[in-house]
Amino acid sequence: MNMEDKSSKNPLRQSTNKAKDLYNAYFKNEGTRNIPISDHEDKKQNETNKGTMLNEEEIENIIKSATDELSENYEQKIAELELKIMDLEKERDDFKEQNIRRTAEFDNFRKRTLREKEDLINYANEKLLNKFLVLLDDINSAVESGSKSEDYSSLYTGINLISQKAIKLFEESGIKRIQTEAGDIFDVELHEALVKIPSEFEEDHIVQIIQSGYTLNDKVIRHAKVITSAGPANN
């Protein structure tokens, strides 16, 4: 394979760096040309190179042109990067502002929720208690009347009326007394046995009610305290 075929198959790759190409062409290999030639050939070669060799000013202009082109591309890239940085900084500031605003909103929501919860705990029974203030007024009136009079019959009548009013107010609020009588079967869901004694009733039947029980909307809030029977006593 001759040199002509080799060069046709492997063409030289063109460089994009003009300044480097100029340096390689005119300066880098300047001191390595040591091929001996005759005076006649040297003179002929010099005459040929006069028409093709660039002078120093032309080389500087080419280098300056290539440098300006690189500088222009560099400045353009810098400008594009600066614009992108500005966009990212604006986006960052927007996210930061949104985060601060949402944090403040959440803090206000948390405080408002805690305040409402405290109000609910402190004033949940306000309406119910207002109803029972009437009972308190009636009891105070009965006490005052009893201190000025010895008519115990009238005092009993007044207290009985207050009791009936209290029962009605409790029932309107969903609180009812557990109906329990002596002789009823003991129910662990409704009753609490304090003691078990021999009696005329059968075993596990209620002998006596010590304290009434109550339900709130069918839920037992206080069991009735009772005495239960252990069955008839042995002689």
C-alpha cells in the first residue's frame, strides 16, 4: 500500500483551534527542519515561500481573530449561566417565602386548635350548668325559709319539689336513674355488690340498695351499690 492510498483512507481531522494550528504550522516545528538541500534548491524554495508565507502582522491578526471568537463564545456562555443562576435564585426565594408563609399558617392553626380544645373542655357543660343554677337558687331559698320557720311540713314539700325538678333536668340532659328494687336479680353490668348476707331472698338477688346508679344516654356512668343475698340462713 503506497502513501497516497493511506492518506486517502485516513484524512487528517480538522482542528477547531485556529491559534493552536497556527502555532503548530509556523512555530512549533521551526527548529526541527534539518533536511539538507542545495543552494539552488534553497533559493528556489525561498522564492516559492515568499508568495505563501504569512508575515508577523498577518499571523497576529489571525490569532487575534480566533481569540476574539473564543472570547465572544465564552462571554455568551457566561451570560447564559448568569441568567440561569438568577432564575434558580428567584425560584429558591419563592420556595423560601412559601415555606415561611405555610409555617406561619400552620402555627396559627395549631394555636387556634389548642385554644378551641381548651374552650371545649372548660365550657362544654356551660349550657347544662346554667340549667342547674335554678336548682341552686331553689335550694338556697329552701334553706333560708327553713332558718326562719319551724313549719317542717312546708319545708319537706319545698324540698320534694326541688327533687322532682332536679330529676326532670337530669332526664332532659340524658341522665336517668337505674331502676332497681329489692328482690331483683343482681346484674354485674348495672350493679356493684358491697356485701353478701343471708336473707329471705334467693342467692344473688338484691337485698338492699345503698346508692342509686345512673346512665347517660344508656351508658352506665355509675353502678348502683347494693347488698346481695347469700340465700336463707341455716338454722
